[in-house]
Amino acid sequence: MNNSTEHISISAKNYANALVGVVNDKQSTFEDISRDFENIRQILNMSPELREILNNPTVSYEIKIDIVNEIFKNEVGSTMLDFIKILIEKKRFGEFSQIYRAYIEKLNEIYNIKPVKIVSAIELSEEEKQQVIKKLENKLNKTIQPEWELDDDIIAGLVIKIDDDVIDMSIKNRLAKLKKDLMLR
């Protein structure tokens, strides 16, 4: 769910849709593409220099392709290797992170999954977590993909973040409302 508030460009969404199309054409699977995305992301995170080279307009296309072939040929499938080459050719490799986020959003839409951030003051038991997930799934009619976070500042209760919506059921929020109500009187 990280970076979900950052804008995803139309071209990044188009490239993500193209990858979904490759799967629909039975040329690859969602699992293969997702695994390859993760492998590439790990490699790029371990080597910011590689990301800089692939984004650098002064480095020739041929050199970039040689580097990509050398580094990724044993790490990703041919579909993703070709995809990276297209991004480099079209000078869109800088949108790789956005394309990844757009691809995950598209998969979530296809599989009816909703990422949700759930903040609690204390660690919830597995049973409590399942109760929260079940209530959210019933309310949203989607499979919930929870991201759990602890924040003792909320004192007690939960804060649930779904896209841009926040459901604040924390004691901290209730105290703030009470304080505001008392000040208005």
C-alpha cells in the first residue's frame, strides 16, 4: 500500500494494462509477472547505480540493453525482459515504480482485493485480526489485504485507512471530539 497517494501517470497505467494483456493472451501468468516485478525491484533497490544508468539519457540504448541482458537474463522471464527493453527504448524506465503500482492496482481490481491499513494501539490477537478483516470484507464486499500497524498514540481502538478514506475509531479521536465539543459550549 505504500506510495498509494502518489499519482500514477496514464502512460504507467497503459504499460500495466499491456502486461495484463500479455497474461490474457496466455503468453505469461500473473504469478510470473508479479515475481519478475519483485525480482527487478529488489535488484534496483540494491543497486541505485543501475537505476541511474538505465534512466540516464546519455547512456546509449545498446549499452543499456547489454546491461539489462547481463543482469536480468537469469532473474526474470522473457516477457519481463522484453518489457524492460521496451521501457528503455521508449525512454519510460523512469516510470518503472509507477507501472508496478498500476499493475498491482489492476491485479487487485481483477481479483477483487482491497488493500487496507489498520492501525491499533496494541498488538491484536490473530482472532481479533480475523474479526476485523471479516467485518471489513462484509462491508466492502472484497477480499481484504491488511497492512497492520501499531501506534500507541491512538490510546485504544482502531484507525482504518481505505484509499483516501479514514475510519477513526480511536480513543484519541474521541477525546479530541469531546474537547472540541466542550470548547464550543
